[in-house]
Amino acid sequence: MSLSRPPQRAVTGDGRRRAAAALARVLSPRGALALQKVDGAFTFALRAALAMALAALPVVAAGRPDLSVYGMMGAFTTTFGRNLPYRRRARALAAVAVAMTACVGLGSLLAAVARPWEGSTGAIAVVAATAVVAGVAKYCCDATRLGGLGAILLLFSFAVSANAHTTLGEVLPRTGLAAAGAALAWVLAVLGRFVHPDRPERLAVAGALRSLAELMDAARGGTGRSRQRATAAVLQAYHSLGLAPPTDGDRVNREVTTVRLADLSWTILIDSSVRLPHDPAELAGLLRAQAGLLADRRIGDPPVLPDLSAHTPVTSAHRGHRWQRTTPVDPAARRAWVLVRGRAGGHTPMAVLVVPAVRMFLGTLVAGGVAVGLGLGHGYWAAISAAAVLHAVNVRTTMQRAVQRTLGTALGLLIALGVLAGHPAPALLALVIVILEFLLEYMVVRNYGLGVVFLTPLALLLSDLADPTSPERLVYDRGLGSLLGIVVGLACSLLVVHDQAAVRVERALAACSDATRRAERTLAAGRPVHPVVPVRLAVTVVELRDADDAAAGELWSAGIDPAALAAAEQRAYLLLARLLHHIS
């Protein structure tokens, strides 16, 4: 892989205007402050706060508030795997717990050996190691599709540990506390299986219903992105259920309601690509009401609204048709969900993962290096801020993150200064950190910028708890470090460019066209349609829109006619509607 700038071309007046328009479009912060509806956010945030409290408060009560920070960092494990079913969540969080503990352990060991507070040599070694951790964490989180703050929390745990005053004898206790915090987080994250075993699946189906409601709202206008989001949400719902669409809900023993609603969502999604329902607004309201019933944990077995079935745009040609159930035991279903995980029938091209990781590595390296050169206290905050800005999919989202980070940091610094000015006791300070963790987890999934409002004082108070210092100095260092990191992160996103986003669009278009041709040949031959065929086609059309959106946010244009992409997308959805009648 090579990193390079786009090839130089002769620049005309029209070319300059087009370039300026593209730059303005890519750097537009539009949507930076939009709020999203997220089911289960309150419960998830409460669980995260409880994990942090259980990991920290006993240590504070024992008279070692400085060590409680390491248990809290281990407890960050609970913020991962938010939407995974319990079985998969247990496996994923076990790996995250090991990674989080390793970050604390390796960071503490590096601090004890390099002693960065004594000279520039040790500080530079820590900066270089922090950049490596940032790049590796970004790559791994993207490859495993662990969303949320992901790599930032791993980086934060390593950076705080690597910059703390540590001796070799303290490495093991700090690592042990991180492991204990991670273990507590793991237990709390999977404990719900014994109370609401199908909670993740219900939330996934509720998310699909809400996405379909948004599609109905957009029915009279442009529905491209709304349809792509709805398709992705419906596929994710089936993936969460462990089934491939469509199924026969009457023959499934357990998640009867969720499976029936997943099938209903699939039918609405596909049929709406051919004909709109009689009253899209009314159907949207019913879909949201049904989603609310599914998301309500007080309802043990939520009913399917009768009016929802009545408004489903099912044609007489397949009304009452009984689908054949497809379970993960079926090899075809296994292949289908390999496609869902890999998107568009294959593994994610390495450059799609490597380029953002390289941006993250370079951004944190430069920001941390400049902070050391300027003699900035707590210089690792510059690296973390750069990483937070670069924790995005393209230049446009990087710009949005920069706006959100700037506004959120400014407000967060005021909160931190107000708390620290009161010189709270360690126990009270730990309690405030727990409250901030709850607010962070509740808000960050709805809007990253609002989450940063609570992330900033959370990070500051954790640092103060580990190593108390002057509140004014702490806030000053954080503010200057954040500004430096934001500037470096933006510059890195603009300078480290690659045409992989454009290549991804070309591959996605080819994969969608290939899946469409295969499905058309199957229909033309008059053979029964295997369930893997529509799933393959749906996955490729989702990847096509994802790739186009990602490329639209980069400075390097994909150079593909938007009309060709729209035509391929529409052709695929029309074909899905035909396939709906011929599943074997």
C-alpha cells in the first residue's frame, strides 16, 4: 500500500471552482449536533456506571484513590459490544477485557522503565509507543466492527498508565486492578441473559422497525440513504436472531414475536421498493409503536400490533405464503451471514482498514511529539485528542468530530474546573466520575459531541484522582493539548490521502452487479430461489451505499457516475421484490 496525493492535473477556472465546492462539501460540519434515538441507552449507561463504581469505590474506601483509576479503566470494557447478543457479547468482551488489561499493564511497565517524567528520551519513547497502540487499536476495532469510542478507550488506558509515576513493584498491582475491573464489567454485561435473555435481539428488531419508519417518512422524497439504513438494520436484526431472511415465524420455538416482526420488516422493506403503502405516515407511526413495545423491558412477551399487519403492503400474490425456515444449521445460512459480516461477499480490503490506522498513528505521533517539544504538561492529551478526531471513516466525519470535540471540550473544561475548584474528597471525586461515566455512555451514542462534554471532565478527574495537581494547571494543559490534537488530527486527515475509498466503490458496484446477474439467471431458469440469493443481493446493495457515502466524504473523488450507482441500487431492490415470491 502506498500513501500519496491525487495525480496533478491542469487547473482551470471551472476546475478550481469544482475543487472548492468539493472541499466545502467534505469539510461541512452539517449534522455534527444531530441527536439519534437509541433504544436501551439508559440501561446500558447504568450498567457501565455500576461497573465503574464497583471497581473503584472499594479501593477508594481502602485509602488508595490513586489505584482506583486502574480498576475504572478496566471497567471501560463494558462499553463495548453494546448491540451483540449475549453469547457473542461474552466472547467479544472477553477479548476486550484482555486487551484493556494489557494496555494498562504494558503502559505501567513502560512508565516504570522509561520514566518519561525525568527526561525527553523517556517521553519520546512513550509518545512513540502511544502512537503504535493508537494505530493497532484503530485497525483491530475497525476489523472487528467494535463501534463506539472503541480505540479511544484502549488508547486512553495505555496513555494514562504510561505517563503515571510508576515503579516496577507497582506494575502488577495496577494490572491486577485493571483485570478485576474488566472482569466485573464482563459479568455485568452478560448478567442480563438470566433476566432478559432475548433483550439484544428485541432491540435489534426494534431498531429495524424504527429504520423502516424513517423510510416511510421519506417515502415522498429521496429514499436512497433511508432505504440503505433500513436494509442494513433489517439484515442486522436477522443476524442478531441467528437466522437468514426470510423465516417461518410459526415454526420457531423461542423468539416467535421477534422473528415474526423481522419477517414483517423484510416484507415491508422489499415491497416498498415497488409500491408505497396506502398511508406511509400511518404505517410509520405503527412501526414506531411496535418498536416501543419491543424495547420496553417491562413487557415480557410483546404482542404484534394487529393494525401493523393490516397496513403491511403484502400483495395478493404472496399473501398467506409460508416461508421455509432457515437456521444457522443450514450451510446456506452460514454462508449468508459470512457475507453479512464481510459485506459484499468478501473480507474488507486491507487498505480500507490500514489507511485510517495509519492516519491515527501519524496523528497521535505528531501531536504527542509536538506536545513534548513544547514542554506541555500531560502532553498525552494532545495525542488522545488527535486520535478522537481521527476516529472516523473519512475526512467529512473527521471534520464533524473536530467541531464536536471543540465544543464538547470547551463545555467539559468548565464542568471540570467547577468540580475541581471545590477540592472534593477522593470518595466524592470518584462518585462524580461514576456519574460522568453514566452521562457519557448515555449521550455519546446519541451524539458524539454531547458525549465529549462529559468525556472531558471524566478524563480530567481520573487524572486528578491518580495524581492530584493544581486545577487551573490541569485545565490549562487539557485545553491546550486538545486544541493541538484537533489541529493535528485535521491536518493529518487532509494530508494522508489514498484512492482506496474510490476503489471500494468500484468493487461494491461490481459485486452488486454480479449478485444481480446471478439472481436474474436463477429467475430466468425457473429454478426455486435459494435463501442465500436475496441475502447476498441485499448485502451487496447495502455495501454499495456504504462505500458511496464513505467515498463522498473523501477529497479523492470516486469518479463514478451517481446515476449508475442509483440505477444499480434500484435494479437490485426491484429484483429483491421479485425474489420475495420464489424463495425455495
